[in-house]
Amino acid sequence: MTYADLYVDEPLEKIAEDWDYLNDRVVKRFFGFKPVGDNVVGIRPIVVQSVGDLSEREAPPVGVVEKRTNFEIGPQGVVVVPRIPFSAHITRAGTPHRVQHLFGYWHVNDKDEICVVLPPDGNEPGRLIIVMGKPTGDETDRFAWYCEKCTTLLFMRELNSGRDFSKFWAGELAAVREYNANPRHQICPSCGHKNPLAYSGMRPSDNEQEHAARLVW
């Protein structure tokens, strides 16, 4: 879609730099998720070389590990989703998905989610860009845990994000803490497997146990 008329409230010289979403100063605003027009955008820097680097204070709060695995759950069970530079991958609404070492649960949302990987460019790090339609009504985000052995649903919490998307991170952390609080949530009722603890998408929120879980899965 193109716009024939585009208006801004401030002088162009004042906001010109804000149009470059990958600028170091601007990109930090997208470490969470930020509404942009009819969409919600998140940008994750790919700057963590190894899982061990997640213990360093300098690592960004949502830094993506360079060597990681991306997963979805489909009709055939858990599948690995390749991340190919400059190629868009669409996670369809209702599909449980997760990124290894980035968030310790399966995220299920009511909007299609488009992910594009940008490789490093000169001194600029690689980026993972996430774009999805902005919730406008009764849409929900679900935080779910499935048995890593047999994919039986263990626990799930639902957040109505359509009316106030700003509550996403608080709702996410509350679900993580509730799941971790009861050891029975981690035991699969079908196969008896003990599953790992959960962790938030925002690394600074980790307590000691959650940080240890982040390094595992």
C-alpha cells in the first residue's frame, strides 16, 4: 500500500532520523513490540554469538543467539523453521511457535506473524524483524507449554491483547511465573516426562532459575 498524502506534526529535520528503524538509537524502541500504523513491529538484534554470552550484562535484553533453532507445532508435530536471510517466513495465526533461548514458552497469537532476517551489514549486526497486524478488538495472545517429548499440552494462559496491547509483557511474565510456581505443571500427564522451567522474552526479567532454563532450551 502506498500513501498519496502523508502528514507529520513536527518539522522533518526533527524527526528525519526516526524513519530509519535500524538506526542504533531508534531500534531500541522496538526491543519490545511497538505499534506502527496498522501493524506491530519488533526488532531483535542478532548479536549473541553463543548461549554462554547470555550471561553477560552487555547482551541486549532481547538479543537473539546467532546459532539457534526456531520451532513451530503443526499437524505433524514439532517442526524446525529455517531462517533464511532476506526471506520472509509467515507464522499463521493460531500456530504455536518459539525461538530457542529467546522465550521459554510457545506463543500462539491471533494474527499472522511475518519474520524477516537481515544479515550483518558492515559494522551493523544482523536483525530479526517481526511484523504482525495490530490487534484491534478481541484478539488474544496465548502462552503455552507442551511436553517436549510428546507435545501434550501442559499449561496455557490467555491474554486479551486486542484491547490493550501494552499489557503484553506483564501478562507474559505473569504466565511464566505461574507455570514455574507449581512443579506439577512441568510433569506431562501423558508420558510422565519432566519439562524445563519457563522464561520471559525479556532477559532482564530472569531470576536465577529462569536464567538457567534460558541456557537449556
